[in-house]
Amino acid sequence: MQDKPRIKTTTTLLSLPPELHLLIGTYLRFPDIVYFRITCAYLYALLPPLTHSQLLLAETTDYALSRDIYACRYCLRLRPASRFADRMRRRRRGRYGRDADKRFCVECGLRPRAGTDEEARYGPGAQVRIDGVLYVICITCRTFGLGYGGGIECQGCGLDRERVRRRKLLLNGESTDQG
């Protein structure tokens, strides 16, 4: 009897059964699990996204600390600090605060809550500081933008209101001078 020549076969990661991919995922820590998941569309669809509690743990890793990223409870993403209101990054909702699990990014704060009629977490007139800069949801036009003079209007509406006020003062001043 002759020995049959061995056929060399190569096994690739993607040729493994899905159960093994899932098992591999359970042994990976952040950020390795994220890198593994975004390797290809197949793994991205197969592996579950990180849960909120996993994201909160991930934000305390050296990787997250060096990049200053935080977890959002609604969109379930790790986002840069500049995407959060200053109040969400300090004290109780800060990285190690007791209410860190209640932190949400500005984008989610502006988005209507699920199951409500267009009611957002941040409403008209809300003042939000991001990296020390004042932003507002304008009480007049209902847009999110840079605040005007520490008030509750955006710069566009605040400047328009100021122009109208000055125009009225000028008109009133001219009519009293002639009379």
C-alpha cells in the first residue's frame, strides 16, 4: 500500500464556524474586541455590540483615558469628550462618578426621546456648555447653536433682537427730538 500524498490545506479565521468566532470574542478585551468586530462585515454582523456596562468599563482603560473618550447611554458609543456637555463629564456623571451610567452625549440630548411626541432631553431655552463654550437651544427659533450674551437665544436671534431694539430706540429718539 502506498501512502497517499497529503494535500496541504490552509485554514483561515473566516473559515472557522461562527461558534468559534463568538467564543474568540468572549476572550477579547477592549479595544481588541472592537478591532476584531470591525475586521469585516461578517464579524461585525455576527459579534454583538458592547453593552452599556461594557462601555463604562472600556472608558476606564488606558486606551480610552489617553483619547479622552466617554460612553453615551443612549447611542451606546464611545465618543470624544467634545461631544458631551461639561456637566456630563464632571462630578456625579464624570468618568468615575456614581451616576456615570446616566451620561449622554449632546447629540442624544437633542434627539427626541423614544416614545414621546418630539420631546428631547434638552428643550428650548436650555444652556449647554461644551468645553467652556455656551451653546443654547434658542427659545425663538428652536435651533442649537452658540449662545448670545449668556441668554437663551442663539447668536442670530440675539443679534436680530438687538437690531430691532436699537432701531426702535433710534425711531423713538428721533420722534421726541422733532416734537
